[in-house]
Amino acid sequence: MNEHETGRPDGGGSAGSSSRGTPAVWDEAAGAVPGMARIAATACMRSTAWMLGSGVRTGKLVVRALTDPQKAGELVQEVARDVAAATRTVSDVARAISAGVPIPSALLDATVSLSSVVLADSTPREPEPEQSLRERGESLLQRSRDVWSEEETHPAYARILDDLAPDEARILLLLLRGGPQPSVDVRTGGPVGLVSSALVAPGISMIGARAGCRYVDDVPAYLGNLFRLGLIWFSREPLDDPTEYQVVEAQPDVRAAMHSVRFPKVVRRSVHLTPFGTGFCQACLVDPEETDTLPAHQIPEE
């Protein structure tokens, strides 16, 4: 039987099979079957491997698509890719036969191309090496020089969302829509307070209640986290409207702090969004149409 009838070159069975990228165990099993039966056995094994590999991949995507709608698109692409691979293989067989290639050899080559798809998918890919800080910095500068770059939002916004509690989002919305919020400090006053005033109760406000926070007692921690993220800042200046402080100063916490010392003094402050915080809220928390009617905030003091 000549080379075309066996579908194997003269250099030996193992070399021809390894050049096609098929596992050695398949060729060893096929080597035990003579003649045309060997070709049929090899083609059957490779076709079965392709069908199993395609079925496993599609099955995994079906399971994921049931729980993640985004995986449905990947499922469609995977099925389309398998159908395209099978269609190309059939076309290759037809062209090979029309060009005079023996049918057994054409079928064997077709199963090699199908099995190579499975092998390519199962081969682990080496992870790309991480860029150094200098390389990342150079890439950042290159993007800054790209006049066609369209980065509309700050890259830190996505990370900040992961660091926010739901109540903190409510506080940001209050500041964005309601404007700067009043807060007061209770200090010691009187004659002694003119020389040395001690802080009794800092930063009392109605922010938690006005924002509808679920855990009002955690509002000081919420404000600290928002300040840490650069979204708000605490101004020493009071708001322009003094009536904003009437409700705050009537709160039980303020009254209790004032009654705890002989000569109390209330110092009026305010809480504002930073420009970065305003941009974050506009990009992540409200619709673009709402940004035109929002109150203004002061610029942080240097």
C-alpha cells in the first residue's frame, strides 16, 4: 500500500502523527490496526475527540448562561465557531478529493484539523508578564498624548464604588442634590474659652437622618471614609443661611453636649463635596440630565 493509501509518510508513523499535533496514544492505538481499518480507527478517534471537546465546552457555557446572562453571548459564539470549523472541514475534504487526493487520506487530514481545535483549546496559555511601574507610567503618558483617546470617567471611580457602603451612597446623593450640609461643634466657652477652648462634641449634623441612612450611628465612620476617598471635605466656614442650623442645634446630642459643660459654645461648620466627589456622583449616581440643576459646593481650603 503506497503513501496516499495509508495517509502516512515514509518517515514512520509516529513522526507523521506528531507533525499533525495529535496525541501519541491515539497513533499507538491506531498502529495496532492494519490498512484501511487503521485509517478508519484514527479518523473515528479524532472525530470523537472533537465532538467530546466541543460538547464539553458548549455544556459548560450552557450551565453558566443559566446563571449569568452575559454568558449567553459566549454560548452563541462558541456554537457558531464549532459549526464554522465543521463546515470548513467538509469543504476541505471536498476540495482535496476533487484535486485527486485519495478519500482515506482526505478524511484522515480532516480529522486532524478537527482534533487540532480541541488540542488548541486545551493547551494552557502562558500568562502575559506584568508590566513594571515604569512601563505602566510610560503607557499612561502615551495615552495622555493621544488626541483620539476618549476616557470620559476617572479610572478610580470603579474602585471607589467597591469601597462604599449603601448608606454612604445615600449621603453622597444628599450632598449632591441638597447641597452643602450644616454641622456644629460644641466647645467650652465663657471667659476661659477665650483663652483655651476645649472640644466637647465635634461634627454633629443631621446628615444621617436627612439622607435616610439605615445605620445612623455609623454616620461619623461613613463621613470619615468619604473623606478618605477624597469625595467630601469639612469646611470651617458656616453656610450662608443661618436657618439651616436651627434644626441641628435643637437635636438632643447638641443639647446634651451643651449641658455637659458650664459655659458651652456652638461653632458652626459645613460639609461639602469635593470637585472629585461631584464628578464621581455625576458619573455614577445620577442621570446625565440631572447634572444641570445641582447646587454648587465650595472649593476645598488649601
